[in-house]
Amino acid sequence: MKLDPFYLIVDSADWIERLVPLGVKLVQLRMKHVTDDELRGHIRRAKVVCAAHGCQLIVNDFWQVAIEEGCDFIHLGQEDLALADLSAIRAAGVRLGLSTHDEAELETALAARPDYVALGPVWPTMLKQMKWAPQGLPRLASWKDKLGSLPLVAIGGITVERLADVFAHGADSAAVVTDITRHADPEARTLQWLAATKGERR
């Protein structure tokens, strides 16, 4: 499987409706502390936009709701992975991405046979407090050596200006949150990301 090199992560269908039409081809809907019904509403809106623009939608954490809503790709953190029914996920034909932060988590992730592995934070991130120190670019290269053909997603503190280094160290895709959603002009920044990842889109 090949992932688009530009992996946008947002917390509402509002962002998806706003940015996906610009040319985004891979987006994760990551909503926390919402009811199932609220999430369903955002998933349904996101699916309409993504279908219209040829964008792959990935739903974070809420794998049961994602399956019920006919989604075909989910992303789980390690805590969610421990509670998830992997057989039900596979039986539904849903692809799976997993977060990792250290060697032990990588082993756990690989045992679940994911469709991609994410490593982070590569740099300090403003998104949330994390107990892990920044992984750095050398760890990206090390992870890629272990993953082989399995796609590697880099996440955490990534900006347009850092993209070349991320790809040079083995990442197949770069995930972004705050460099776009907290930018003064999110649309313009999205277009910059699209331009900067164009050479990796082959």
C-alpha cells in the first residue's frame, strides 16, 4: 500500500470541508471527547467531501463507529489498540494505522499487522503533552530500516520547511496538524504543503 506523502490531521468535518477541496488526498478525522452521535455526524460529512475529491479518510480511535459508518481506514494509538477487536476490524475489511513511540510499541504494532506505522513526535509538538522525548530524524531512518516496504508516517512538529529532511530520512508520509490549523492562512499553508510534497507523490 502507498500513502499520500501529505497526511492532514484535523479535529472536525469543518476543516475537511474547508481544506480537502484544495487537493488533499489523505486526511484523518481525530476527534476527542465527543459522543458517538456527534462523531457520526462529522464522519458522514467528511465522507461526502472525501468521496467527491478522491481523498482517503482515516478515522482516529473510534473503530466501532467507523465500521458502522462504512469507513475503510482507522488509526489507533497504543492504548486504543490494546482494547480494540482486531479480528472484527479485519473482518470488516478496514485498514489500520498505528502510533508508535519506542521499540516496545513498535513490536506491539507490528504484531497487529498494520497497514502503516506512525512514529512521533519527531520534533517537539504543540498539540499535546507527551511523555516521550522528540524522536529525531535518526530514529526515523532506523524505523524505516525495520519496516521495509511497510509505510512509515512521521508526525510531531513537522512544518513545510522540515519536509525535505523527513523524506530524506525514510518517511513515506508526513503528518501535520498545527502547522496548518494554527497558521494565519490555513488554505495558503495547505497549498504550500501540497507543492512541497509533489515530488514524493509518484
